[in-house]
Amino acid sequence: MPSPSFRSATLAAAVRTSLADALALVLPVECAGCDLEDVALCEGCRGALAPRATRRRLDDGVWAHSALVFEGVPARVIRCLKEDGRTGLASPLGRALRAAVRAAGPPEGAVLVPVPSSRAAFRRRGFAVTPLLLHRAGFRGIPLLAPHRVTADQRGLDREARAANVSGSMRVRARHAEAVRGRPVVIVDDVLTTGATLLEAARTLRSAGFTVVAAATVAATPRRTSGTHR
């Protein structure tokens, strides 16, 4: 039998969905996944966000677990959240993230640490994507990482350029570090592309004495070469 907390979360999700659909009748919208009119996210596109967990080994041996493939409907919905500010989409994406975190199998006492948004991205959007997704997933993230320097837009950069772009881009917040010192860490982000950002986050945390046990993302870009681990 589902637990009371699970039933409460399910009811809350249903209420949010009903409110979003009702609002769509007043303020016409299009489905984020297929452009169907008068619905924020149609049933078919909701189904396309059903988690199908995969995993990918990062260069230093940490496994990154992802719930969706970043193409088609999932890619469109994530872009609508990030580029169009449609924060109502964070709920179905948060459910996918919850599946990825569970697939990562965090040990007892592990803390979930979101990859920080750049200052420019935060100013542009007005919110931080990954902490919002963690909240909608029902988890409490610890803002252990903060931006340290300005980086370029990662889009269009190859693996080596991405790694160089994010090198030294994060720092550990001392105040938060003392509160969770000694606890294992799962790094959380929205999309896994080359893994450069997650690896830099892991390097930064390890340099401060933390043990990174896994990573979790909503989605991962499809692998076009051999070596994909599922």
C-alpha cells in the first residue's frame, strides 16, 4: 500500500496538473512537446517523459544516471522550461529527476548537490533550473557549489572546449560545507552532454574533501559512439 507521503505527493501533482490545464483555458498556451493548442503538456507528451533510466560512466569512474534521452519531446520540454521560463513544466521533469536520483542509489546520509547556474543565466531566467527541479522532485538540495568565474555558453562547444570552459568555474561554499562535512555527495544537473560540467563539479568537491558517489540528471544526450553504458 502506498505510504501517506506518497499519496499526498500524488494528490498534489494531480492538483497542480488540473490548475495548469485550467489556466491554459484562460491564457492560451501550446503543448511544450508538440504544440497542441490549449494545453501546457498533452497526455501523449506526458507519456514521453516517463523515465527510462540509463547510466553513463564519467571519465573518473563516477556513474551518471539519467531518466530521459535529450531528444524529441524531452528536449523540447526542457528547453521550454529553460528558455521560455515555463516553470509549470518543472513538475513532470521533476518526477523524471526523482527516478534518476533513485537509480543512482544514494547511500544513507547522502546529500544532493545541484550544479549551480551561472550568474548570467540566473539573471536571464529569474530562477535556478536544477534547484527548482530538485524541489519539484520532492528532494532538498544543498547549495554546496557556487559559480566562481564567468563561463561562455556551452552550446556549440566540443568536449575539449567544454572542459576548458568550465575548468575552475565553481567553488565550494564554506558555510554549507561545514554543515554536511563527511557525508557522501550525489551531484545533480538538468542535462548530461559530454560530462564536462559534472566532472568539474566532482573535482571541485573532492578538492574540498568530499566523496562524490554518483551523479543524476533529468536527461542525457544520446551517445553516437560506442561505449554507452546503460
